[in-house]
Amino acid sequence: MAKKFYITTPIYYPSAAPHLGHAYCTTMCDVIARGKKMRGYDVFFLTGLDEHGEKIQKNAEAKGVTPQQFVDEISVRFTSLWDAMEIKYSDFIRTTQPRHEKTVQKIFSRMVEQGDIYLSSYTGWYCVHEESYWTETQVGPEHLCPECGRPVEKKDEPAYFYRCSAYAEDLLRMYDANPNFITPESRKNEMVHTFIEPGLQDLCVSRTSFSWGVPVLENPGHVVYVWLDALTNYITALGYLQDDDSNFKRYWEDPDSEIVHVIGADITRFHTIYWPMFLNSLKLRQPNRVFVHGLLMMKDGKMSKSRGNTISAYPLIERYGVDAVRYYMVSEVPFGDNGTFTPEQFVMRINQDLANNIGNLVNRTVSMIIKYFGGVIPAFVSGVNPQDKELEEMMKDGLRHYEMLSDDLKVTEAYAEVMNVVSRANKYIEETAPWALAKDPEKSKELESVMAHLAAVLYYAGMLLSPILVKKSPAIFASLGLEEGKVSYDHVVDFGYLNGLTVVKGDQLFPRLDAAKEEEAIKEMMAAPKEKAAA
Ligand code: ME8
């Protein structure tokens, strides 16, 4: 039976339209999900929106619409962007959907019944922007939010609390038993030393000061505080405590299902401390991993909706194609590290990797097979040229590394393995010099072998890059004369698979860009008026 894999993005706040930072996280998850599907896993990929909270309520009021109208409008901006980015999610959860709200109420009631949640009152420093309460020490003498730097306000209200102390020990035991639970490792140390060791404060899980949230059935006037509401999306979307809970059984309850949450560093505390505790309360298994990716920044700091220093993915997709944008995200920022978006690097990646490396290999290989063999791919034989074996071994090793690195979520490195093989193949052309072999009738075997090897590399690269190059990968297969149904992961190092097929010359895969001109064009996109950039 196929191995199960459940991957989630954070559910984003639809307080404004999405920017390239949101697209980054979602694209990385899409690439991971597609990669697993390609390898035969049974995959469920969830993304969605976190639609409640004071910030949404205030933004809606400012616009003169209801919060529901407000989120309905912005949700379309998210789903349209995901369509444009070719994101193939299995489900899109919105926390205003009845399936979610009803389940959150059941979860809340159960926690109250169990004594995990109790009624008290809260006084604290509250940041409206981050929707977080902070302690006196955290806000410092100037009373500024430690996360976003905005002024915080003192608040006092009746509120329900989640009893964290009950589960702190379990949490540390769970981290010890699952060394990969939080990756990268540095994030785990930060959680343990900054939050758990000093003693966890009970978490406020309801509000009375605003109304845009899931009503607490036990106590009218209270709405569920946004993190208990938000985090549970990962199970409500699967049908937890609902009539049809088949996906929940399949992707969550099954101990063999691998569960991965991908998040940004800003929300690590919620996913690695509170979420495991909530799951403990519900007597549910833990996810296998919370992977903390880095931020995509602009030169002047973190890209964020409120700072207005965002760049939209749309003009980039329009001008360079979705594959180029997806490839840039995977290759430029090692997954887990922070990265800075610059027009120079964007253009350099396209030119160096896509145009000069893979694009060039496709172009040269197809042209030479047409020129020397009338378009028919010669039969694959091993060991004719001195470099043949090395190239074959590199492909086999590369495949093993690709799988291992992908499974470990070292996504950037995994795809770099594939691009290394492509570079090696371009070098193999220089070394074997097919144009010279073609002039010597004694060397026809050598020439056949070179062409068969190059075609095999195209199949290999087309397949392994397909989770990123969703449009161009089918074009590579088409140029090898393969019909859609004939493409399968099983043949990725099945070197004789292409024998006798007839290649087809297609359009240039990735035309080389005029660097200076394109850098200017991207700078203009970055300077576009905020509303346009966010569209
Ligand atoms: O925090 N670079 O929503 P949010 C890379 N609703 N990724 C970025 C980014 C950037 N510049 N900016 C945002 C929330 N992200 C909550 C989450 S989950 C149960 C609730 C990504 O709209 C990154 O993954 O502020 C970050 O964690 C997430 O968007 C935060 O999105």
C-alpha cells in the first residue's frame, strides 16, 4: 500500500492580498507534495486561510464591509494566486467554514470538560497586529511588541485559559523522543530555552473584546482566541469529529502516515508548544515534523503586507513563466534559511540554470539526434565512451541522494543534485565532442552512445524536475517523443526506455534573458503602487 504523506502550509491571514513571501511557503509545500506524489505516495496537501480575529474585524470596519465580505473578497485573491502558481492543493480550509467552526466548538467544550481550559481573567499587553498578548518583560519599558515593534495596549478582560503547565513535561519528553520534530535544530533550542525552561504561562484562549470569532457555546460573549481556532484547522480539514472522517483516519490517525507542518519562524512557538499540547488534550498523535522555513526578504527587510515592501508574483509569472518563479524559489534560498529577493539573482538563476544549463541541454541533444540520426534515439549501450559509466553512476547516485534529501526536506539540495547531473551532461558533450565523432565513420557506436546517454539525462531531469517545472517538464517529454501516458517515475534510471523513439524539436525551453533589461523591468515591478503590487 502506498505510503501516506500529509503536508500543510500555515493558514494565512486574509488581512490583505498575498505577497511573494506567502507564495514562497506555499510553492515549497507544493513542490514537496508533487515530489512525493511522483514517487507514488498517497499525499494530502492542505492550505487555507485563518479568517477570524480582531485585525480582520478592524480592517473590515475600516473598509465599511462585514468581516465575512472582507475575507470572501481576499480569499479569492489567495486562490487565484495559487492557481497562477500552479499550486495543486488537496483542500483549502477557511476557518469561517461551518465544518471548522462546529468542530472547534466541540474541541473547546471537550477541553473545558476535561479541565484543560478554565475561566479566569486576563490583564496583559496586547499587540493587535500580531494578535498576541505579551508579558511585561517581553514588551520592555517602551511597551513595544517584541515581534513587530508596534506599540502594545494594556487589556483586562474575562477569558478562558488553557492549562499549559499540565503538559509541559510531556512536551519536553516528546522533543527528546523525536529529535526531528522541530527542524532546523536551532529553532528547537530557542523554544526550549526561551519559552519552556523559564516556565510556560497558561495560554489565553478566548476573547470578549471583539466578536469576529467562533462563539464559545459555554459562555456567550466569548469567542475562541485565534490560535486555538487556527491550529485546529490541520485536523478539522480532515474531518475530525465530523460525519465523514475518512481523511482524518487515513492521514492523521494512521501511525504510518507522515505528517509535516511547514511554517515560518514567526509562528514556531504556536506550532511546537501549543499545538502539541492541544493534541495531547485530544489524545491524538503528534505530527512527525514542524519544519521552520526562512523568510524571503527584500533588501530593506522582511517582506510584509503592512510595510508595503512586497512584490507580487503575477508580473513575474507573466513575464518569465510560472516555472521560472517556482525554480527561483526552490533554488535560490536554501530551504530553512532566510533569503533576499533581488532582480539580479532572479535573472541570474534563469539565465544560468534554466537557459544555459537545462534549456541548452534539451536544445543541443534534440538538434544533434535530428542531425545525426534523423531524429531517432539510438539504442542505449553502456561502456562505449570512457565517460559513459560515470554519467550513469552519477544519475543513479543522484537519484538516491535526491530521494534521501527530499525525504529530509532538504529541498534545495535535492534539486541541486539533479541540476548537477544536467551540468555534467553538458560537460559530457564537450568531452565526447559528438561533432567530431560524426565526422569519423569508425566512431558511429560512440556517437550513438553519446546521444542515447543524453536522451536518458533529459528523461531523468524532466522527471525529477517535474515538481518544479510543471509546464516545461511535459515539454521535455514531448521533445523526446513520449506521449503523456508513457511517462513514469519507474523509468527514471531505466536507461534503455527511450530506444527508437523519435525526438521532436519544440520551442526554446527557456530563452536567455538580457540581464540589464530584465533587471530594470523587475525593479519597475517592485516600485509598482502598493495596491497594484498586492493584486
Ligand atoms: O501567522 N517570507 O498568518 P500570516 C516567507 N494565520 N514566508 C512568509 C513571509 C515572508 N516574507 N511572510 C509570511 C499567520 N510568510 C497565522 C498562521 S497557522 C495555524 C496560522 C509565510 O498570514 C510564513 O510561512 O501572517 C509565515 O509563517 C506565514 O506566511 C504567516 O502568515
